[in-house]
Amino acid sequence: LIYCDLIGLKRVNDRFGHASGDRTIIQAYQVLGGMFPEDQIFRMGGDEFLVVREGVGREKFQESVEQLKAAAVSSRCWLSIGSAWCQAGGKSFNDLMNEADENMYENKNNIPTENEGEELDNILTLNDEDGNEVEFEFLDLIEYEGEEYIILLPTEESEDNDEVVILKVEDVEDDPDMETYVSVDDEDTLNAVFEMFKEKFKDEFNFIDE
């Protein structure tokens, strides 16, 4: 069993509304479904998920747990993940659930409140051209012509902060595990990425065409 808790969901709901919270839940399910397309996945409550994997050896099972943790981080889907494995008939389902649940909460307590500038509720803190820190809500990751672009929304409320920000994702040369975000100067690229974002979230946002 793999037991997951979606970290920061209440904060997302309280700060940005339930539509944003729903997107976070869907994102978590997409990460789990992408990792375990042939296994049973259950939503156990508002922010908890259970994956039931059968007929998988211990080593392969543990490897899949580590792969899930990496996939969750790369997708900015903040999950506390606990797991429990046994041979067929070795433990009762309730015992496995309790073990996975305990491991999940132990993992949750060891997760820092921030991860390289990112809060666990999908908030990015970036520096503007003057060196000032600015907070953004991470909305989505769009792939276009072989490149990745992040869609951000400023968290500070003002008349000018209702427009999304689109940045290109680039790897850091000296550290392949790190990434940086750079502005996009090409208007055609910006428009194409934004149109893809609008189509994807046309039922979630009220887009206003200027």
C-alpha cells in the first residue's frame, strides 16, 4: 500500500478558493495515475489517497515509492508519502493501512516548510529586477515546441495583478537537479502558450479578452 496526504490543501482553499483546491486535487490524482496506471487508486478523504499495488516484489515496490516521491516534487505536487509492503497473506489489510499511515505522518513531519523557495501550497517566491521578493501562485506547467513554461499568478491583490505571468523553465548547467525561470520575449510564443493555458482551464477561470 502507498498512502498519500496532499499537503497544504486547506491553505490553498482558504487563500485562493476551492476551484484552486480542486485543481490541486486533480493534479495529485494525475501524478498518481501516471505512476500507477494499472493499480487501484482511492481518494480516502479530502486530501488523502491510497494506492493498492498487488503482485509486486519488495524491491520493485520500494523503487516505485521513491519514483513517486521524485515525480511529485518535479510536478510541484506536495505529497506526504507513506508505504507498507508484505507478502500475500503476511499481514491484514488494516495492519498494512496503519503501518503506511504511520510512515506517511513520519514523512510529513520531516518535510521542510519550504523547498528551494517554494512553499508547500504551490507558492513560488521569486526576485524581480530590483531584487525584491514577489510571491506567485503556481497554476500550471505547459509544454510547447519541446520547451516547458510555467504559468504564475501574483498573490498580492491589486488592479494590475490579475494577469498571469509566463516564464520559461531552464535547467541550471552546473546542477541538473535545479531549474531556473527566465522571461519570454517572443510574443508569438507567449500568445501560443497562453492560448494553450486558456483552453485547458476554460472552465476554471473567467478569461477576459482585451
